[in-house]
Amino acid sequence: MDDHLVGWLTALDEDRLARVLANRPDAIAAPWPRRIDALAHRLTNGFALMEVMRGLPLPPLEILQGCLVIGGRPTEDELARFLGVSTSEVIPWLDRLYDHALAWPAPDGRIDLAEAVAQWWTAPCGLGEPLAAYLDSWMLNTEALRRLCRILDLPYQGGKRQVAVRIIALLSDSERLAELVRQAPDGTMGMLDDFAWDGPVRSVDGNRFVTPGTPEKWAAEHGLLFRTQWDVAEMPREVALALRGPDYRGPFTPDPPDLGTTRIDPEAVEHAMCLAAPHLVDRATALLENTDKTPLPLLKNGGVGVREVKRVARETGCSEEETRLLLEISAVARLIALDEGAGGLVPTDRFDTWRLEDAPVRLRVLLAAWWRMERSSLRRTENRYPTVLGDDPAGETIARIRWAVLGALAMVPEGRGFATLPELVQSVHWRAPLLDRQLLADCAPAIIEESRLLGLCAHDTLTDLGRALAALGTIAGNEGDETAPQIEHDPVLAKCSVMALAGAQRTALFGADLTAVVTGPPSVELSSLLDRAADRESRGAASVWRFSPASVRRALDSGGTAESLLADLSTAGTLPQPLTYLVHDVARRHGEVTVSSVGCIIQGSDPALLAELVAHRRLAKLGLRLLAPTVLAGSAPAATALATLREAGYAPVPVDDGAEITIRRAPNAGRLTLLPGGRVAELDPPPSLLEPPPDPREHARRLLVNGGSAGPGGQTWAVIGRMATRLPTAQQSLLGFVVDRDVRALITLSDGVTATISHGELRSGVLDAWCEEAGDYLEFPLNEIASVTSTY
């Protein structure tokens, strides 16, 4: 616990504390802290601080580096001098660090940094560890320190700390160090400059550190380099700063790089969005239905092969890029999954639910999956696409790059588009400098192209749909995080998705040549209807479908009738007489010959026995029907029929005929809806919208009221032992851990009520603890707690 941070937080007014909490929602997540000291503990969490730094632009991070390089607790003036700017230029960015609790001002005017900042940033400004860390390390014993003093012509009187101070003073002085280096072997200065400017850690030839007369051995003997491994050497921070010279200033870039823009037509951007959105949902549906018919096999080392990608693209009419992107999006959305029995990727039950939703909902599910996806489908490596659904070592970083690129595009004013991609990459780097710059440059073109296919970007600017998604920032979470908010239910995104699909055509022009033409992007419902009854011949500005006896028969096979099919088609436009004649002619011949699917065949020599089986009430679930006097067909699989007949008192025997029984995936329980092919799906109720974020001002007010007050402190065990008389000793100890160590436990009160509690405090004979069921802090009388059990 940092007492300076607690003191600073305690001295803040409500407005300033609320601003800190607004920038650090992790600190007030449930169960929220009730005291300033508990808040300070959360604010200094190392992983939370790293997450905060990832969201900051370049200037505050440069200030953090400057503070680390200066060391100690610098003042604002010292920091400004090191950065080569005026104090007034530094203060606004320092305030931003204060508002994120990465740093805070001390009463003496100095700047305190959170300890975790130094832990995450081991080489600020490309500089290594302080020289004192090397002099105090196990690698340098007393004799080695004495030898270093003799070589540097320094006295060895006093303790080890005093000797280290003299060595640091010498090697930190630019003039004295330059005089020392003039005595070095040829080539030493060039080698030291490489460490000073491109270090601090570099690979070296270990043999040269033990060979007399080499620059490496000379530098190591004089304390300018320290070899931590045989082939790795490091340069201390003070040495590098002295070599850089007294005129060196730390990097500080308060202004973002120029991002050139060009004028674009907003109506053209909206039109492109309205074309791409319905096309995306239409092609995703076609791709998923294709995998439903033909499982998509995986390679032995994982992922989908190029041959399969091209096959799916050819059969669905998607481009190869669309196929790659939609396969990975569908996998993240869990619309497809590996089925080892089927031999590849097949649609899941979520697909059955997804296809029943309205088109805007389907669109948002796809966009949310792309926003969380930890791969870049269209990123080229060595001029080749990566394996679809293959492992990507970059993983989460790619998702962060995606968020940063769209965040930078969101800053481009409406009616303008970015001029060049390199300028956009520079702008993204300024806003998210902790991202790998080379990976950012590699991924940015692919992200722009993927955004275009998804209707998020057009004419080098974001569409309304893209701006709504970019505004959600990083709240989507990682693709494997089941607890991440479902951003597809965000109200702004929902409104934009409806607008994106509003321009889709819902009518078609039916011709006497048995064609249907849709001028413009067809709606998902219209595409589904026409795909069911006709064959698509072309796509683009206008889509064309052609009816044929085979296509109409396909529609009737899905369970419809001629009347219902004509009624559905008539809602899309006026039907010509040839099409009506075709549908009625196919319907008249439809079903002249029937082909039944059976789960098993039952044979017997006694016709009376088989008739008895058909009439048996307990065997009705087998779906038995008489095909011949001695042959029955059943709808149940052979194993089920065998077990059921034996339960009913018969003695059947299985016949090994080599037949393979295919079990189709079962629907969930609930309200079922018939799908083409006789399958059923459950339409789940829509989940609730995103949970509202915590109110920072409310928490600031609560914290200021509670202040630093705590419970009885060291009296925990005495109070529990005296008041919780219903509990045995072991359970009293567990309850004490709930108070002192924030252990999570399940308690049962004397009236039978149970609660899962944590973060407890004792006051006035009650346990004030966080109750997970209530989502709030509640008071539980100690004398009413009947039992305590661990939840771990």
C-alpha cells in the first residue's frame, strides 16, 4: 500500500475523485471498495495499470519514461528540463496521468509514480537498469568492486555504498567518461554508441569479453558494460546517458502527427454501407448453409485448407476473401464448430437460432464476433494469406490493433477520408504506442479491407455502422471470454444496423422467362426466399435468379405446397403466368414416388408377432410400420429399437449388416420452430442490454463519507469468537478469513437463508459483507450465522 497515494486520494474533492474513478472503472467494479485504502490497493494493481497504459496516447507515456529515467521523485520543472519543453506544456499531460492514478503529486511538489510502472517499463527511453543495480548485484563481489576502483583510479575507502557512489559519479559525468574512453582500444566508441542508442541489451560474442585488447573486454573492465550471459551484455542507464551527451533530451510528442484527409461524398459512404451490410448477412447465411450440407474438414495441423476455401467460395458465390473472413467470424460467433462425428466444421444450434433472428440482429452478431476476433483474416505474410482458423501467435494484439485502427478512423471528421495508409498508421501509433509497430503496419491494410467487406468502412472513412462499433472501444473482451458484454445489443449499434439494412430491396421483378431480378442489394428475407425456390445466376448491382423444375421441387421438398410457395413469391412481386404454371406442374407430379428414411429394419418369421409389435402401445415411440407381412420399418435407430423391445419383454437379436447410423444434432428444449429439411431450432429470448457502468460520482461521494474508517482491525478473532456463538471453532476461523483476507464463503443464517459473501467488515456485532446474490453490501448479525463453508 502506498501511503502517498492514500493521502492524495483522501485530499481530493468529489469532482476530482469522480474523474479518477471514471477513468479507472476497474477500481470500482463489484464488489466496489468502501474505503480509500481499499481503493488505493485496486488502483495500484499491476495488471490493471498495464491495461490503463495501453489505452493512453504517446505524450503521457513519454512523461512516464522521463520520470523513470530521471529517477527518484522528480519535480515538474526537472521533468520539463529533461524533455526540453516548458513546464506549462508538461502539466496538461501530467494531469492526465493523475486522472488515471498512474502518478500523483506529492505535498512537497514532487511526482510519485505507481510502483508497477517501473515493473512494466524496464528500459525507458531505450535505457537499461541504473548502475547501482549492477554494482549491488551478486555478479560483482567485494574483490571485483575493489578491482574496478583501481582501474578507474578511484579510492576504495569507506563502505560498499560509498564506493558505489564514487563509481556512479564518475561514469555519469559526460566529460570524465569521454576522457576515459579516449584511452580505450580502437573501435570502442562505436561499440559503446551502439549500446547507448540501440541498447541497452545486445547480443555479443562472449569470446571477445575474455580476449585481451578487445573493446568489449576493456568496456567490461571499466564498468561500462555488464555481461549477464555469455552472449548478452547490457549497458547501465547512467553510462548511456553520459554517452548521449548533456544536450540529450527525452522524447516528447505532445501533438499528434498530421493525418491528411480528402473530401468525400457522405451519401456515397452511406450507399456503400447499405450495399455491404445486406450482402454480408446474405453471404454468411449461404456459407453456413453450405457447411450444413457438406462439413468443412480441417487440416491435420489445424485450420481450413486453401482447397476447401476455394470450394466453398465457388459453391456459395463468395469471393475468397469473403469466405476467409466469414469462416473465422462464424467460428468466433460459435455459429460453426468442430464435429468429429461429421468429420469437420458444421453449424451449431446457435446457427439455428441465429437464422431465425431479424436481419439487423444477425448483422450485429457477425460484427461483434469480428470485433473480438484475435486473427486477421486478410493479413498477408510473405504475400500469402494465413491458414483460415489457424493459430496466430499475435493473438490478442491483433484485436487491440483492430480497436486502435477504427478508433483512429473515428477521429477523421465526417465527410473526409484519410489520404494515405502510412499516415494513418502513424496516427494509430501516436494513440496506441504500446502496440507492436511492425505488426500494426502489417495488419492495418487487412483491417481496412475487412472493414470494407463488413460495411464499416467505405471511401477511406468510417460509415455510421463503423463509428457505432468503434465507440464501444475495448469492452467487447477477448474472443474466448464468455463473460464479456454482448455488444451486439448496444442500442446505438442496433439503431445503425437497422439503418444499414433499410435500403435492402424487398421486391423482385419476375419475368416470363422464369427469372427474378432484384435491382440493388436484396434483403436477407428476399434472398432466402429466392434461393429456396430458384438458382442464383449473378450478383452485383443487380442479382438474377432463374426458376426451373429442379429448383421448384427443392422448395416443395422443404415442406411447402404450391399455394404457399406462390403466396410467398407474390409478396415479392407480380408473378407471370409461366411461373405459376411451372409451380403447379411440379406440384402435381411432386410425391408420385416416395422415399422414406428408416432408422432400422425389423424382420420376423411370424406375421402375427410383427402385427402385435406394431399395435403395442409401449413400442409406439419406435414409429413402427408394416412394409411386408414379415418386415417392419422403424424410425428409431437400431440400438434404441433393440433396447426398447427388450424392455417390453421381447428377445430380439441385432444383425450386423455393416450399416452406419447417423445421428443428427438434437435441438434444445423450449419453443421449437420448423426449419427446411425437417430440422427444428429454438429461438431464445433476446438477452438484456449492456449493464450500465458504475456511477463514478456516487462512488466518490461514498468513499469520501467513509474515509479511512475500518473495522476493529486486530480484534477480528476476538469479536467473532465472542459473538458468532452458533459456529464451531473451524467455521469461526473461516469467517475471520472473510474479514481479514477477503476469502469467499457461503453462510447460512438461522432462518435457513444462504448467501455467498466476501470482503467483510465487523462493526457493532454484525458482519458487513458483499453479498453476490444481492449485488450489494449487506449486514448479517454474527449471532444469527449458523454455518460457514468455503466455496473453493
